[in-house]
Amino acid sequence: MKIAVVLGTRPEIIKMAPVIRELEQRHADYFILHTGQHYSYNLDRVFFEQLKLPKAKYNLEVGSSSHGEQTAKILVGVERLLQIEQPDVVLVEGDTNSVLGAALAAAKLRIKVGHVEAGLRSYDRRMPEEINRVLADHCADYLFAPTPKARTILLGEGLAEDKVFMTGNTIVDAVNQNLKLAQTKENTLKSLNLKPKEYFVVTLHRQENVDSRDRFTSILDGLDKVAADFGLPVVYPVHPHSRRRMEEFHLKPQNITLIEPADYLGFLQMERHARLLLTDSGGVQEEACILGVPCVTLRDNTERPETIEVGANMLAGASSDRILECTKMMLGHTNRWTNPFGDGKAGSRIVDILEAN
């Protein structure tokens, strides 16, 4: 069996890394196709280097553009390379334009599609990620569901039971494997003058938040209130798109420490030792839950409801007062929840399933 692993963004690299490592260990016939959706060093190549992953065989270098143009470039580029390579299966992970473009290209060529992290739903069609994940699921021949809830959602949408496999989430594998790598890296906390459990970390990049002047302003006001109320640093590694919007909207938070995007292992150190995480990222919600760090989600909904159900996370939306309120409430909770995302063996299960089918 020949496998094409298609990825394009930082979260895909991180979550697909355990599968790639498993393929490497088994000397499988596979190759990596990078769409180049993330293209800066800190959002792309550094992750391959730090995570000790083999280089991509191909990079489409599609870069940044509108959803339609970017997806079209990915669709055309992936189709061309799949026709050259003729893999038996195309593996995609998550909910990006790279996932949608690659899944469509493979399905049209009658190449089987495996969707890692299938069955997540926010039920908010305003999110481009929701459209991508739903369409990818309905293109897929192998649906690797990370949780029982995700499996139930897929079956409820009429997808065939023999296509749905409960594997756990590869993010658990990734956190476990990469914490070991992070121990070999320089101390990021020391370089930022941070003390364990005496700072907050923010990630804020989703379009529905940062492309709206009102929402972005309100969220930054809420983060300012958290910093002022607790008297602790609120550290925000700013995504390039978010920084452009801050400049465009003339937003200048008073109490937040703005830094450049962190490399993954450095950011993992920051997450692990934070007092609390405030985020609009699905992956960070999962990582916080796995690491035992309280989380406040800066969104009105989440496709990771398991984090809320176990008591690891709360939805704050964009209200500045609600952000402060949720922060106080989460810090008043115990963090002895049970990780709902599996045992850290998802990567090997996924490869086992592909080899058996």
C-alpha cells in the first residue's frame, strides 16, 4: 500500500507527526505532500525540524489568498501530484483548506481518503473550518474518530459503520512524544522571564474573532482585565494575520505581553507551565485538557465539547466581562479531570487499520 500524507498547516504537522513516525518505523511506502498553506518559518519548517520529521517530498507553496483561490490551488496541485504518484490512500487531518482540497482531489480520482480526527462538529456554518470538516468526512473511506461522541456524530449523519474507526486523538500521542523533545530545548520560560503557574497564555487567530473589529476589541479588553485583575503576565504570541488586523483596527492592548509566534516545543513549554490558557484554537483546547491546565475558550461554540464535559474548559465568547468571569471560575475548579482523547496510541491504530484494509 502506498500512502500520501497531505498537510499544510502547523496543527496538521503536529497531529500527523505520530502517524508519520509510525509509518517511518514500519518502513512503509509513503510520502509527504505539503500544500504550503502555512509558509513562514515559525509556522512551518521549524516544526519539521524540531519534531525530527522527514522533509516533505513536495511543497505546493500555495501561500495566503482567499478561501476560494487557496482551495483551488490546492485542489489543482494535489490532483497533479496524485496522478504522478498513484497512491492507494490519501491521509488528511483536521479541517483546513488543505484537507478539503486534498480530499476532493483524491475522491475525484477514486483514490481512497482517510480522515484523521473525523466527526468533530461545532454546528456553526459561519466557520470555514466547519464546512471543510463536514465535506472531508463525507468524502472519506476511512473515518478515524477521536472520541465516542465523534463516532456517534458520524453514524448519525448516515456514514457507513464499516468506515468509522475509533482510534483516539493523535494529539495525545503528539503531546506525550513532544514533551520529551521539549525537555532537550532551551528554557522558553526563562527567556521570557516567566515563572511556572504565574502567567497566562493566549492564542487568538480565528477569522470570526480577529476579522471583526468589535469582537477583537472586546476580547482584547477582556484579556486586559484578566491581566489587571490577577496582576500576572498575559502572554500572547501573535499570529501574523492577527497582528495585521490589530494594526488595521488600531488596537493597542494595555496590559498584554505581545510576542512573535513561538516555535512548537517552546509553546508546549509555555502551555505546560501556564496557570491558565485562553484560546480560540481547537488544538490548544485539547492540549490544555491533556496537560491538566485550565482553559477558557474565546468562542461561542466548540467542536471539542468533551473538554467542557470533563470540566477542563469553559466557553467565554467575546464578552470582556465574561472572559474575566470564566477565568476566575476555571481557576476555582480542580484540574483532576480525566483526559477524554485516548491513550496515546492513535497513530499506531490508524496505520494498523490501513494495513488491514
